[in-house]
Amino acid sequence: MLTNELTSSKRPLPAVWRDYYTLTKPRVVQLLVFTAIVGMLLATPGFVPWHVLIFGSLGIGLAASSGAVVNHVLDQRIDAQMTRTRQRPLPTGRLNERDAFLFALVLGITGLTLLTVLINPLTAILTFFSLIGYAVIYTVFLKRSTPQNIVIGGAAGAAPPVLGWAAVTNDVSGFALLLFLIIFTWTPPHFWALAIARKDDYEKAGIPMLPVTHGIEATKSFVLGYTVLLVIVSVLPGLMGMAGMLYQLGAILLGGGFLFYALRLKFGADDSVAMKTFAYSITYLIALFSFLLVDHYIPLIWPE
């Protein structure tokens, strides 16, 4: 049975719906669902059936939220030691482990049931493995054991476009895996930029993030190297016939912006650049996938 050993001299504040909502990491889940929807839309030359778009997005979102809640439960002792996370519902005692775990269970079962019954079993199976990959393999093992945790564990976060694609086609194509590869390559420079800014927190909590084990300068070099790799990977959709010139132009411009921040991070002396790089990386991914969508639907809006 899960137990909560965190105590407080003050009586815990009553739990409200906002605390449960916070446990789902809504901003992260929104980004995951967005990339899943892009995967759905790119999987067909026309428009996605409404029930697939609605119930597929809902099922994937609920499953991702379940994984986020489990992450909160398993990481609460770490969260209590980090400035960035110590005010979360579990470390403060506003919610307890049992209620949070039951909440995660309801979210996960509901999401996977929707996908199995209303979409297709393949999408449900892939979503389940993605959930386990993040909530268990990354959170329990990788995060605590290797500085390459975010590289290996990034596969779970890169899965949503594949899930969206499978929801529409009931299979996984090379183009779906290309979307996976983009997010998989994007994840290390995105997260390591944050880890640089929060190095002291991770060190205090005993988490072997790359800046803690290899130092900030080495991590900056890794961020730059992965950013270069990301720029190369991001133009593959155009080279392989998945996207057109509009996307290619957008990918090059956005990649240039990411490289600008990565170079400033590596060679500059401004401590605030790490968080600026992190913030830009989020804008980059949203904009890149938006370019994919616009490029995909232009022939339908303005047929030749």
C-alpha cells in the first residue's frame, strides 16, 4: 500500500479540483495532445472523422494525464526537495497518495477504454506502453539511475503523433515514425536547457541529470549537438515527400532560431539564456507542427 511519510505541523489545506487538475500536468498534456492531433490530421489526405478526432484525443489525453499523476505520486519526495516543485499538491499535503493514485487509475482506465472501444485496439496498446514508459520506466528507473534518462525516456513523450496516426489508420507508417523522430530528437535539448537552469535543485534531490553528473559546460555542448541534429531531422519530411516547400522553409527558419539560442547558451555568459532556450524550444515544436498542418492542407484550400 502506498504511504505518505511527509508530515506537516499544520493541518493540510482541503483538496480542491485545481489540485487534481495540477496533478495532470495540463500544459505538458496539452502539448502531447496537440502533437497527437497533428499525427491524426497528417495521416489522411482529407479530414479526420469527428469521432476519431474527439475520442482519440480524449483517450490519449486521459492516458497521458494518468501518467502525469503517477509521476507526481512517485516523485513526491524528490519534489519536496526542489524549489520548482515543492508547492505541488502532494509535497504540501493538500492531497494524499491514495487519492492521487485512484485518480490516476480512473484516468488511465477511462482513456484506454475509450481508445479500445471507440478507436482501435492498436492505439490503445501503443498508448498503454507509452504510459508505462513514462510513469514507470522513466520515473522509477531511468530518472534515478542515468544522466541519459531524458534521451532514453524521451521515447514516451515522442509517441503521441504515432498514437494519433494509428487512431486514424490502424497502423504505423514510416511517416508516423518520422514525426516520432522529430520529437525524440527535440526532447534532450529542450529538457537539458531546463536542467541547466535547475541544476542545484536536481543536485540537492540526488537526481543524476546531465548538468549534475557531467557539468554545465558539457551539457551546453550536448544541447548544441542535439540542436544541430534536430535541424537535420526536421527537414526530412520535405526530403521524403511528406511535406512541401512551405514546411521546409518554416523548419529551416525555426531551426535557425533554435541554433541561435543553443549557440548563445554555449558561448555566452548570460545565465538567463538557459530558460530562454527552454521557452523557445516549446514555441519551436508548436510552430514546427503547425507548419506541417498548414502545408498539409494548402492543396485542399487552394487546389491546383
